[in-house]
Amino acid sequence: IFWQKKTKDISIAEIICAVDEWVEFTRCAGRENCQSGQRCLNHSLWNALSSEIFDFLDHISLAHLVERGTQNQNQHLSYSGSQMTSSNMAA
């Protein structure tokens, strides 16, 4: 129930799971029937990668993502302003 949580308490992994859009990196989507109904040799490797990505995203809060986006936008605007100033000076 996201509306009862603060953005700092909502992880990106929670949001992805809530909209049922998780990316599964195994060809079989976790069903272990990758290769002719059997588990392929790389299944464990890809399954571990999926877990690592989930854990990574589970430690990033919505508040942190918004803050980073704002910082990136401010940096872009600052850079654009610097470019305009340099261009104007050359003209």
C-alpha cells in the first residue's frame, strides 16, 4: 500500500513488483524448462543475476531516485546555461 508510505520507504523493486513488470533474465522466465523441458546450464547464473538486480533495486528508494533525477536535471540546465554564455561571448 504505497499511499501509506513515505517515498524514502518505497523501493524501486517494490514498484516494479507492484506493477508486475519484473524482468526475468532466464529464457524460461524462472520455470526451469529452458532447454527441451530441462534446466539449461546457465540457468543458475541468470537466476543469480536476477536476484542481484532485485537486491540492488530494493536498496534504492523512490525518494533517492527523484533526488538524483532533480540533481541531473539541474546539472543539465547548468551545463546548457554555460554553453549559451560561451556561445554568446563568441558572437
